[in-house]
Amino acid sequence: MSSCKLPNIPSLRRQQLRLEFASLRTAPPPGVYMSISPSDPSMWSGVLFVQKGPYSSAILRFQLRFPPLYPDVPPVLTFTTDIFHPLIVPLTTYSFTANPGDAGTFSASDEERLPAGCFSLRHGFPHWFGRNRKLAQSATGSTQSVNVQTPSPANDENTDPLKAPQNIQAEDPDVTEDSTEFIHIASGGPHGELPDVPVLSILNYVRTTFDDENVLDSIPLAAAGNQGAWHAWQSHRRSQKLMSGSETPVTDIRPSQSRLPKEWNWEGVWEKRVKTCVEASYLESTLFGSMARHSPDDLIRFTKFDLDVLDGVKEQILSKQLPIANVSGRPEMAMSAN
């Protein structure tokens, strides 16, 4: 039975979440390991091992929470590992409202804003968000923008994106550029009904945003959770095209006082920030640190083993036909789900 057609009975929806979790065993997303809370099926904990692409070798912890009205409203996916990514709200700020209703505006007092570390699902699953649903239905690419003012840099040479706020909200023409790209993974049916989106599709989409450059390229600014990371990624891709000779440099004659964030000097920002975050994600202090440093909601924890002990654990797991996380080139480790 489609999860979208389930009656709003809490016990029935909790059972559906248990069934969805069990289904992950048959076709687990590559590099994604999940655990479910024994007492609360609406709370899942996961670890993503990025195996290729621009975030290759990163080890990222995240939590997936399903609100009581799910699947009528989107789940909340929060990364607890700090990572510089266009779709992830910085740990020190937030991006925009998470309200699935058709709210026209939002502000700092918005009670349903995305929390720090939250992963924006607007790009992959626009049907969950009223504002994007309006964009999809208009099909005309109307010119709208996010009207949250931020001070423009006084001098381009003195503007250091590495020190600037990670999340930038500004009125920018690129906000609605190719607005039809919101229809990326899931869209409503011909009569406006919500599509059935299994959790597996959500996890696979999240994985592709880390290992597939084309998916990152398709994200519009309006869907970004971290607009600073979005601009840095666009600058990185332009630099790659310039090096390959597929793009011609454009001379900007706009006065520095009126430069938009996309016109700041983002050169090298993405490479430096991402490299720092990726390397920090697999430090021993991060993986095997004191248990007191971990959130009590972390259901997956790493334990550092000697090679002999690790070999014994591998044999036990393989005998039960369960996968083990073993990443070459790093300290030997094993995961345990509480």
C-alpha cells in the first residue's frame, strides 16, 4: 500500500516506517548505513561513506526524523558532521522556512525554519514545499527572488568568502534561473496528488548530491541551504571549464560597491572548505572520540579495533551475511548499532 494513501493513524504509520527500514536490507544504497531507534521508529540514524565524486572519502553522520504527518510533510534530515555543501544549512545559521504550506514570505521569526545542519530536500522533492509547487505549476519561470537583505561588500579585494557568513541571502537574479529544475526527482500527479516517495529514494538522492557533479550542477540557488557553498561550487565549476578551454572569461565592469554575492571572488573557496571538512570527518578524534561527545541520539558508533579483533568481527558478520564498513587507507574500524 502506498504510504501516501495510509490513513492518519499513528500506529499504522509507525509500522509503515518499520517496514520501510526493513526493506533497505534488500537494496541498500551504496555507502549508506542506517539504524532505527528500537523505541521510536520515527527516528533513524545514518552514516554516509562517500565513495566517489567531489566529496570522496568523507564519512558523514546524519539523522532522519519523520514527523507525525509524514509522508504528507517531508522528513527532517540533519547532518551532525560539519560539511560545506550547497544543500546543507551551516551549523551556525539557517536558510529558509521548512513550512510545507504556501507561505509567501519568511523571516528570522519563522518558527518552522530549517535548523542548523538540516539538508534541504526542495531540489529533489519539490512536491513537499508549497512555494516550489507554485513555481512548478506556473511553468513560466516567473521572476521571484528571496528578499532577505544582506550588506554588500564595500570592496571586492577586502571581501574574503572564507571569512564571510557561510549562508548568504541576497536578492539575486539567479534565484529563479531555470526554475523548472525543481522538478528533479519527484513531482505531483496530473491531479495534484502527492507522489509516493520511499525512504530509499530519499537516501539515494542524498547520496548523489555528494558523489555526482551533475546533480550539484542542477541545484538552483533558490533551493540551496547554504548559498555561500552554492556560489563557491559554481565558481569551482567555472574554473574547471576555463582550465579546459570550454568557457571564455567574462570581464565584470560592475562597481565593487554594488557587487552581488555571486560576483564576489569565490576562487579556491570551495576546494579549501571541502578539503578541510572531508579530512576532519575521518580524523580519529572524530570517529573514535569520547562517547560523551556524541549525541545520545547517535545509534551508530565507531569502535577502534586491533587487526586481530577486527578479523574476528569480520568473520562473525560475514557468517551472518551482513555488510561491514571497512575503508582502505584509514585506521581499521567497525560500526556498531545500539
